[in-house]
Amino acid sequence: MSSSTWTWLEKASIQGQPQAQYRLGMMHFQGEGVTRNLPQAYIILKMSAVNGSNDAMDADDEGGAAA
């Protein structure tokens, strides 16, 4: 992943964009482009769900990454 993509995801996440938060949270969960960080993934994925990401809500319902 390019640094510009990472920067964009971080900025969009901070601005409350739920899909950017979901993607960033999953990257932390899977260790994709960053060191795997489950507590950080949990926080970001929960923010994503609160902000309306259906993907994050589905993962939470299924006991997935956001659970």
C-alpha cells in the first residue's frame, strides 16, 4: 500500500468516514501494511460501526473483527 493511500485513509477516518474507518480497522486487524494491532483495530472498527458502516456492523453481529 502506498503512503498516500494510508494518509488518505487516516484523514478520512479522522473525519468520520465509516468505510475509511472500516478499511483502516481491518488493516490493523490483519496486519496489512502495519503491525497487527488488535486493540487499535477494535477501536477503529467500533467507530466505523457507530458511524454507520454496514460492513463493521455485520462483522460485529457475526462475532468477527469488531466483536
